[in-house]
Amino acid sequence: MKAEKKQNKHIYWNPYFGGFLLGILIIFTFYMTGRGLGATGAMKSSVVATVDTISHTHAESNSYYSKFINKDESVLNNWLVFETIGILLGAFISGSLAGRIGLRTQHSPKITSRRRLVFALIGGVLFGLGSQIARGCTSGAALSGMAVLSTGGFITMLSIFGTGYLAAYFFRKNWI
């Protein structure tokens, strides 16, 4: 008898349903907080808090960091920090319930795990720099901007997906 290989099949949500839920969440967020979603604000708050902890004098004298330092309350006392913590906890719970928690690097058979991680790091750094230059991430600039029918939100979303589509042509050999 042949030993049957157990396949680990994951059932994912329909992406259109996920997008619909994200839209409902953005509307709810505007209703509850008066602001849209965003993640880069939490990263900025974390960096400012870290620099302030390591060298308060430097943080106070720096023109960028000093804008966010408040003597009466922590820079981490920001709703974006709590939103991001909630996202991470929700992702962990979701992954646990689906049995998908574990360390692995998903990549095409044509590239190594190392190359995949290098490309992911480069992409993450470029996206982080872009979000600071644009003063917001995709969720803040594009999704929340589109939710309030902002022209800038639509331009941002078209730019992100258009650039991704064009860049995919050059990197497709890594995935196909």
C-alpha cells in the first residue's frame, strides 16, 4: 500500500469579501475616531519613543522628533499604536485558528529563500521610505483617502497598483 501524503490545504477568504469588510472597517473607523486607518503613524511613534528613551536631549533638539514629544504624555499614547497592536493580535489569532502559525519563507522554486528575503527587505525599505515621503502608507493615503472621495486617495491607489503592475514584469521570473 502506498502511504498517502497528507496535504495541508488552507481555505482563504474571498479577496472581494475581505475588501468589502475592509471598506466597512474604514467607515466604522471614520465614525468612531473621525480619522481613517493607517499604520505608519504607529511606526513613527515607536521610533520617536525609542530615540527619546535613548537620548532625550537629542530628541528634544531634533526638529523632527521634537514635534511629537509631549512632556505630559507618552508619544506611544496614540490610537494608531493601539490600532497596530490590534492588527498584530488579530493576525496572530487568525493564524492560530487556521493552523498557519510557523516560520517559513514562501517563494518560487526558481529562487532561494535568501533571495526572497533580500527582495522582501529591499521592498519593505523602499515602501517605508516612500510612506514617509508621501506622509502616509497605503491604508492612510489611499484607502482612507478614497473612502472620503479624495482625489489624492484615488491618485495614490492608481499609482501604487500601476507601479506594482509595471514592476511585476521585471520580477516575474522570480515567481513563474
